[in-house]
Amino acid sequence: MNGDTESMAHGSMAFGIISVSLAIVLAVTVEGFLGGSGRRRMTKMSLASTASPSSASSTSNTGRASNDDKVLGVIFDIDGTLANSWNLGYQATLTVLADYSNVHTPQTYPLTPEEYHFGCRYTTPERLARHVGLEPDVDPTFMSVGNELGRKFDEHYVRLVDKTTAGFYNGIGDLLVKLHRGELSSRSNGRVDGTSTGVKLGALTNACVEYAHAVLKANCPKECSSDSSVNTKDDDSIDSIYHRFSSIHGANSVPRPKPYGDGILQCCKEMDIPPAQVIYVGDAPTDARAAVNARCRAAIGVLWGSNDEECLKQEAGFTVLVRDVEELGRAIENYL
């Protein structure tokens, strides 16, 4: 009998040790996703899959959100996510680089569209410094040259923004309005007013903040009309988009640009929503890393921007990848 009792005791102790070990492993894994660099791999995701909101856990500066908490805000990247503006950026880049190299025509500068798209994962100064052949931590002039080229790029870039050069992708305007009205959520019936639970909108780009405002204004010409006699701010039409954004920021209006989460956190503060109740939507690896760094509820990657499927699948921070705006709407709706 004593032998049986001793065996049972050893068995219980072994099971307890295994349980504690599993708990430690799970805790380290979760902490790695929430607080790490975003390079760790999550479970394999499928394109256009809609991960259950309960499977995404996040921490905010107000504490850990429960699985029942609903997403109250969505923050969007701009270039390659909201706006089809890559050619505007590409041509402006060629102009700035041609001037830097004393080459008189932008078309002669040896920068391919593929190289431009790859560079878009960096901030504008870093991207331009790399385009002229400089390397960080190697060339002492990397930052000074990048900042000067970035200044010239922003001056040129922002002036060229209109609905033709930086128009929204098809369906984006409708999606933004429906999100703000609350029409994608069963919690709301129609127009956002004092009692509605429509989603708050934010925008964060690694371009300058002036560019962000210019693009959003260009895509709502009615609301942004200079005719002060028309009260368009309360208009529910598709043109009433710009003032639906509670927070708009760029690389020059936040402490640190993406891939840091500072800009997302600043938007969250202005939107008065903890990051645990916010989704970030973008088209670049830095978008996923920023969402992880800010501890957002989820990050959604879009496949119509500067980076392809294979690139974005490498980013652990993206909860789901979507192929079109309709899929994006469904993916967001799962969290509402």
C-alpha cells in the first residue's frame, strides 16, 4: 500500500511540474507577441480568413481587455491602403533624386517601381537616403542627406495631391462612411449621433502629416469646400469623409514613426480609445510591427498596396490578410 501511495504522490508531483512548465511556456509566448518586436511567428494564417476576435488578446495602458470587448476604433495607413497614390510618390521620388544627382530628367534616374515599392516600408528620409546609395550605420551623412531629400520630397509631393493622383481605392470611401455610421455593426442602426456606437476613425502615415491631411481632403471635395455657407460637416454623403477622422498623423507629428507604435498610441489618445479596442490596417511590414508595438487588438494587412502576399505573410503581427475592400469590411466587422 505504501508503495502505491508513494507512486501516486510521485505521479501527482510530475503532473504538477508539467502543468507549471506549460503555463510558463504559454505566458512567454503571449508576452513575446504582445511586447516583442513583432518578428515572432503566430499560427499560420490564411488569406481572407477572419480570425475570431476572442483569439486576439491585447494589453493597453488601462489594463488587459477581455475577449468580450468590442473594437471601437480603426486606424488606417494611407498610401497603398486608403489611397492609390504609388505613382505620385514614385514620380516625386524620381524628381527629387534626379535633382540630387544633377540629372535633368527624372526618367533617366535608375530607380525601378519595384525598388520604390520596397523602399516604402521606411520613413521618407530613410527611404530616399537608401535610394541614393547610403546605408545606415555606415555612411555618416545618412540622416542629414535623408532629411534634406525628405524635406524637398514633401514640398513637391504635397503640392501634387488631388483626387487623380491620390484617389481612394474603389469602395474605400463607402467603407469609411459605413464604419463611422456604425452600419457594419449590429450594435448600431444608422447615423452616428449622441447615442450611436459607430466606429471612430484615425489615419497614420509615415509620410508627413501635411500629406495625410491633403489626401483625405482631396477625397472629400464637397465637405472641404471653401463655401462656408454650406454646412457639410454634418452631411452623411460619401463626400463627408475628412471630418469623420478623429485623429490624423504623419511621421513628423509623432515621437517616432512606424514601426514604433508611438503614432498609433497618439491616435488612440486623441480618439479616447485604448489600443486594445483598436484595429490597425496597413499594407507594409512596418504597419504590422507598429500594431504589435502599440498592443492593438488586431492588425489587418491589405494586398493591394506596395507589398505582396509573400512579404506580408512573414509578419507575425498581421492577424489576417485581405485581397479587396469587401474582404476588409468583413474582417473588420468580425471585431465589432
